[in-house]
Amino acid sequence: MGIPSSRQARAAGLAWFVALSAWISPAAAQVADVQAMEVIDVRLLHQGGPPAVVSSVAISPDGLVLATGGDDHLVRLWNVVDGKLMHALRFHTDWVRAAAFDPAGERLASAGEDRKIVLWDASSGRPIRTLASPEAVYSLAFSPDGLLLAAAGFSDKLRLYNSHSGVLVREFECPCSDTRVLAVSPDGRLLAAGGRNGQVRIWPLTGESPPRTIQADRRRIRALAFAPDSSRLATAGDGDKIRLWDTVTWDVAATLTSGHGRTLSLVFCGPDRLASGGSNNLIEVWDLAAGAVELRLVGHVGTVTSLVFHAQSSLLASGSFDTTARLWNLGTTPPVRQAAEPRLIR
């Protein structure tokens, strides 16, 4: 199945899907002070083999296509409206650790342990260009204008490529030799990366200012996220603290205590909401003004590895070691209702 030709028809279908699908999980309804909204459960299966761990999720700028990657070496593109598989992209030869759409939604980048960065045509699913990386790549991000692609992984280097030509534009020295995560600020000013030693290094992408290094934790940093207005950077990892940093002064603006041992993913869901996922199998949505968990999204039965938020549709996508990817609607307050059975997609 190809991507639908009419974006207007797909957008209308997405609006219908969001309105219909804002459900609360019955398991969550039994827990005091817990609200959970389960929109759709897509279990990822490749033909003739076991389900694949989902280690990366990305959602297209129009909110209509979900990309997932995992340990079966495939990148899958899913129709958000009906949950159907559109493409299974075969090129990688090892675990796919990262995926990202460009801001125009025309290209998808993926990378992983095979030391390849692949740029795909998002409509046809055909590979456009392959970049060879000296090491495994764990994190990717496009610049807001789509011209640059940042990549980092199992080394002390972060590389910026021209996303159209594939030419290496710039190379940065990271704060440690195992850099698992990077992030580009929405305003395009800042690039951040962190890893094993708990430090996060921030480089200016404009001007000639030197980089800054902050000690974000005593243990490994696994997740970074900039606020929509770029005013704050959230950091988390192997400790139980999520810290928010003021991106002007680089002072700690707030500290949240997750209550579990490891956070692997962070994403802002608006200016005053932050979603975190980790080793407790939950997605916690924080009210940053109150400094408390507002929602706990219940459904995953394995560590939550990745999160991405689509602001226009208020959809949060998650991936997990439990081999599922899920979509959650954060834009409504639905009544308690029996959720549909999980749907298997082969």
C-alpha cells in the first residue's frame, strides 16, 4: 500500500481518527490518580519472524505517517489514520537506532549499528542517498530548515552533514566517547549532545561562540529535548532526575523526580508539558507549571525507548522493547470507556 495521494483526504481522516480514538485504558482506570489514554496499539511483526523491538519512532510533519525502526533491521512506515503498514524499508543490515523526518516531510533519515545513514524518499520509500559513518549511530536530527542532518553515536564525535549532498559540513568533539543522544533547538540556534559521563555539550549553530558543557547528571544521559520556544533543555538518563535548563543562563530551572531508575526518552508536548518514558514501562506526562505528573499512559509492557509529539494533532507516538508502537491523543479529556482490542498488523 502506498501513501495516499490526497493530503486533504488524509488530514480529514486524521481529524476523524483523533476524535473517535481518545480512549482511557481500562487497566489504568483502576489505579487511583492515574489517567491513561490509549488511542491505537500497533504491534510490529515482520513476515516469517518474531516481533521486532521498537527503538525509534518519528512522525511526519503533517502527522499522517509514523516511521518505526528496530532490531530486525527494517524501517516501517505506517498510516496513522488506519494503522496499516505502507512500506517496510529494507536496506540496513543491523539494528536501526534512529529515525527522523525532515521538516518538509519529503525525506526520512534512518541510522543504526550498521554504520549507515540512509536518506529515503518519504512518499515512495526508495533510498535516495547513503552516508557511511565511522561508527554506530544512535541519534539523528534535522535542522529546522532541513539543510543539515546531525548524527552521533558510539564515539566522541558529532557530525553535521549537508542533508541534500551528503557532504560532511562540520565535526564536533563530544564530551565522552559514547554519545547516545542529540537534539537541535527548534529555533536552529543550538545543538546539544550527551552520553556516558553525564555531561551535555551545547554548541551554537550560529555565530562563533564557544561550546558550553554542563554536568547534567552523574550517570549516563539518554534523553534530551528542547522546549518548543527553545528556552529550556530537558535532560535525563540513568538517574531518577529529569532536569530542565534555562538555555540563556544554563542554570537549572526545575528538577523532576521520576521515581524509577532510567529514562530513555523525552519530548515536550506543548510549552508546559513534558512526556518521559523509561524503564517503568509507563509514559509520564508532566505538568511543568505544577512540577507533577499530570497523566500516566498505561499500556506498554516493556521499557519505553522513544517518544515523538505532533503538536497540530496532539498525538504522542511511543516505541518500546515490548515490540509495539502506540499513538496517544493528548488533546482531549475523554470519558472512561472500554478500549478496543490491540490490533495486530502483519
